Amino acid sequence: MCGIIGILSRRSSRPAPSADELIKGLDQALAARPDTAEVARLVADVDALARGLPGLLTLLSDEAIGSAIVDRLDELDVFLADREQHLEERQLRADEVEAESGSLIALRDAVWALRRDRLRTAEEVAGLAGREAGEPALAVYLAIQQALSALDRLEVRGRDSAGLHLFVWHHGLADDDSGLADAVALRDDPLFQSRAVRVAGRGVSFVYKAAAEIGDLGDNTSALRRAIQDDELLRRALHAPEAKAAVLGHTRWASVGVISEANAHPVNSDELDRSAQVGAGEPYVVAVLNGDVDNHADLRSTKELRFSGSITTDAKVIPSLIARYRQAGIDDVEAFRRAVSSFDGSVAITAASADCPDQLLLALNGSGQALYVGLAEDSYIVASEPYGVVEETSSYVRLDGEHGGEVVVLDGQRAGTLEGISRLTYGGVASTATADDVVTAEITTRDIDRGDAPHFLLKEITESPASMRKTLRAKISDHDGRLRVELGELAFPAAIADRLKSGELSRIRVIGQGTAAVAGQSMAAVLDELAQGTLDVDALTATEMSGFNLRLDMRDTLAIAVSQSGTTTDTNRTVDLLRSRGAWVIGIVNRRGSDLTDKADGVLYTSDGRDVEMSVASTKAFYSQVAAGVLLACAISDASGVGTDERRHQLLESLRSLPDAMNVVLEGRSHIADAAHRLAPTKRYWAVVGSGPNKVAAEEVRIKLSELCYKSIACDVTEDKKHIDLSSEPLILVCAAGLSGGTASDVVKEVAIFRAHKATPVVIASEGEHRFDAAALITVPSVDPALGFVLSAMCGAFPNAL
């Protein structure tokens, strides 16, 4: 879990736009109201003009430009809010809402990009370079800012250390400058720690690093930014009229080697007793690694690589081995190919050489890593996740690591083009990148911004009510005092409804993996209750479905495939197998244009169809999947002619009020935090229990606690104590929201038993229930018993985020 970023640019081929062009474009967008799609198109055109170095030069030319743009963006924000309200208040069909939602997403993206990407970038570059910097220096500082911004986002993949390296050539530092020699001598660090400088090949190598076992997201990139901003030697180097630089960065989650600046990536090719020879023509290489070089110890031994004892990362073998091949007279690309071909393990690697600084070398092998080459204007943006690319471009080429490994060479002279991308297999077979290889990203930086939240988990929990509300929008209608579901043709095709009505579809299978599978259990439970046993309903993981529950003829089966991303491999593979046997498929998915949307017969989007989750632990997607599942359960039972209108009305009425109940839970977070801080740290063993619908909550909370606290946690129905080791005196979270009467009384007795065995029960119950003898009682609003588990799950997830 690490992050790679690389920036390789060439001189811009587009003139800087005039300030009038930017302002006039926004005025035209405002004049196009209320046509949301046209407004979005015009604002996106302005954003395209403001990108890259040309846009930066215009934004920095006059401080008044930024203020004029902000004034117009503020007007567009008001328009967006009005259109959102329009969707909420008008009685639109579900398909109409989907179309307008798509236009609103496009407009939000464009407004966000101008305000938070272009204007923010101009401000940050000015802070790094100073407003007196020339165009070449601004181009380099722009690349640095792009890398720092990407690292900030990639830190969710690992944040114990980070580093940024620059190869600067055509610089303004004279070789015979005694001041340069003194400065380099002062900063020549054999451990390649922060602020190390090396004269190598055609240019100068600068590196900046930060390492800390404990810290917050953003700390490392802030430290890198300060070091770069304060580096007068770098400023001198970039003062030359032809100065250029290539940037290579990394954020690390340590797996091999302790957390330290010496082990932070990028690492260089220095070996003991060899680093002093670099200035005399010794090959000099820097590299970063995601994944593990499993045979690094063997390579050190067989190749007699000698490193400082302070450098223990497996990544160190990469640049050193490349340099060894270069020293033997092998060219850069072949040396790189030979080196990476010798590594065992799933790896993503990016390297650069002082001999060819205007080139980046990439390698990917195995299915556990990824590398993307963003095709920005006159630039390549290399990142290990799409969200490292999307601030500058939505178009990228993904490396293929699953067919024996791939090497890619990027040529800075043709940066931003397909022609500058050369591809090789690990075996040396060459190929070219074509337009068919280009993928359009389905996200923007708006989707992956954590705002003022300290981390994504807390941000996404607090967004859950709004996400659920958007999932329900325009899908519940009132017919003479009765609530009914209206999903539209996109989500619930007439062909499926007709087959349910005729009885041709009588088996319902809800599939998914992980949290999506747990959400699927809740849908199956609601549908089973509504159908009263007249439909064959089951929920199971996609792998169980494909491995043990397929039949040759499945034309009687409707599968509900639940996936947050729409790209879950096991789920999509199972969907293919089901469809090949005649089954029908409806997808519950959060991402428009994803693989699952292409495979399914119907698609029910959660939230607005692009409510991206960044936290490893899913939260808002789970609650929205639950809501979508209830909607589908009502639609399926109604189409099948089973269940009662009265029960569906009750469910939908409670479902519609559930976001408000979730907000009440959020308001009580301090009480939840107090119980967590007071009781959890002293207990080594934890368990989660729930009965009926609350068994779903217990399963979901167990997943969250296990993912984020690295604990093995028992989970069971409340009354089944044999799978919980009461002798360990555990902390037991009892999910009981929505229970009343006799079922609540049964849980009261179980809690008393827990207390008798010196366990520490924490009970989540509906307001008004005070019979529990618990170490802590957390009450939540009363909702329909079939939906109370949502509030239990929300309370259980909160301690992870506090």
C-alpha cells in the first residue's frame, strides 16, 4: 500500500489564454442558465483553457483575475444549489432525475476544477517559486506542485514516509562554480536523505524526504513543500532560461525496512565505495517501488551489491542493479528491462537515469499493483492510482502487469502523446500504445477531497445521510396516500418486471463480496419478509455463487449484484457466468460507466452514481446499498404480486425518514466517542452480536473493526454465546436497534448473562429502551424494525473514526 507519482513535461505548445477569454467564457456559462448541460460544457471549456503552464501564466499575470473568476464561480454555486432543490421538490420520473443528475455532476466537476485545482495550483506555485520566477522555473515548480498534490491524495495508500526527487538539467549552475562545489559537498549524503544533492550525468539530482511513524494525512507533503520552498540552490538551478526537470515521488507504507529517511523512496544507485565515482561518469539511477521484491536478499548476495547498513528497504536493489547493467555498457532501456525481469513478486516500479533525464522507465508485474500514464497537455502524469492523475487529465493508459510483466518508456520530448509511449514485454517484445488503450477516468479530484475532515473515514460517515437521500430521490411516490417504488426502465426494466409477474423468474439471488455481500443480506431479508416464502430468496457471496450454486439452466433466476465500484472481479466474473446460463441481472452500483453497468440488464445507482469512497472501510456506500436493496425488494415483490401494499408502505415511509435518523446518530457522536475511549482500550478481546436484522449490523461492524483495528473479532447472534469466549471477559457490542417487546426482553436477559461473566456489554438500542444492564447504552431513533440495524451499524462504525 504505497503510492507512486512521476511528472515528465515538455515546453508548452499552446499560447497562454487572455484573461478576457476566461472571464468571457464564464459569463457565457452564466447566460446559458437554466440549461445545466450547456452551462457545464461552457465551464469545462474555461477549465481546459486554465490548465497547464499556459493557464498558470495567465492566472499569475494579475491577481484580479482570480477574484473575477471566484465571483462567477460563486454565482454558479448558487445555480447548482437551486437545481438540486429543483430535483428534490419537483415530481420527476426516476429516469429524468438520472439525466439531470448527470448534468449536475458535470457542472460540479467543472466548477470544482476551476476553484480547487486551477486557482489553488496557481496559489501554491506562486508560494513555491515566488512571483518573480521566469517561465522555465514556473514550469518546473508547476510539475513539483502537481506531484505534491498527487502525493497528498496517494497518502491514503501509505503515509509513514514520502519523498520527491528532481533531475534538473540545462540548469543555471556552472560546473566551475566553487560555490556549487561547496554546496554539493555540504549536501552530499551517502544515505540519500532529505535535501541531498548530487551532480550526476547531464544535471543535478535533488531529493527531499520526510519520515514519521505517527502523523496525520498531509504532514509529509507539507514537510516536503517547506524543504523545496526553502531551497535556494534549487532556485538558482531553475533560474536558467532553458532549465528543465523531471519529477519522481513516492509515499510509503513500510513492508521491508524500517521507517526512516534512508529507506524512504526514491532511492538511488549508490553502493558502498562507489558513490564518489558518479561525477566521473558512473551511471546514476533513482527509483521507487510499490509492492515487494521478494528475492531482494538473494540479489544482494548473488550480484554482490553492498549498501549501507542503514538502508534496508528492498527497493534499493532496483536502481543499483540498473546502474550495474549500465556500467557494463548496456543501454538504459535494456538495463532496466533486465533488472526488473529478475525480480520476484508483484511490483510497480518507476525509475529515471541521470544519463537520460528526459525519460521515465516504468515496469509492472503481477495483479496486486497498478501504474497509470496520464495524457495531460504536454505532460505525462504517472501514478499508481487514477486519483493521482485526474487533477491534470481524465485520459490515461494503464500498464498491463498480468501477462508476464510490461515495461513502458516515456519520452519527454513527446510528453502527453501516445507517440511518446513505448511498450515492451518483460521478454523484450515491443508494441505501441494506441487510441484503444486510452481510458477515461470516471472520477475527478472532487470525489477524492477530504475537505476539513482529519481522514476519509470520518468524512464519509458524515456524508452517509446525504448519500442515502440521493439514492432514494424520485424513487418513492405517493399514490392516494400509499407509498410505492418507481425505479424507471434503467433500474428495473419492463422485461424483468413482466417475467416476475408471469412467474418465469422465481429465484432471487443477491450477490457481492465483503461489505457489499453484507448489504445484500439485508435486501434478501426484506424481500423474504415481503414475499412470505413464495419466492426462493437467498444472499451469498459471489464466489460461493460461482463455485457451488450454478446450474446449467438459470432462466428462472434474477441476480442482484451489489458492488460499490462496479469493478469487483469476483462479482463481475459471477455475473458473466450467470448471464451465460440465462439468468437476468440487476446491478446495485455506485459508479457510472463501470464494468458492471455494461454487464447488467438493469442498474440501480446508489447516491448520484458517483459518490466515491476513499476510506478502506466502506461506510456511506453500505448504507446506500441497503437503501437500494429495500427499494428493489419492494419493486420485485410488487411485480411478483406477493406481499402487501400496506407493508411496503410502512417500509418505504420508514426508509424515507432514515436519513434524518442517521443525522440524529451523528449528532450523538460525542456520547459514542466517550464509551469507546472509556471502555475499548482496556479490553483485549472484542465481540459483536445481533439478532434478526441486527445480525447484519453485527457482521458489518465486525468487518469495520477488523479492517481498522487489526483485531480478530468474534461475531454471532446474540443468543448463541458458544462462539464467544466469555472467560476472556470481552467487550461485547450488542446491536439491538429496532427491537421491542419480547425480542428486546430476550436481549436484556443475554446482556445480564454477559455482565454475570464479567464481560463489558455496550448496547445500541432504540430510544425509550432503558432495561439493559450495560456498561454503556447508546440510544438511537425508533425506525421500522427491519431497518433499525442501519443505525446499529452506524454507531458501531463511529469508534473507528473518532
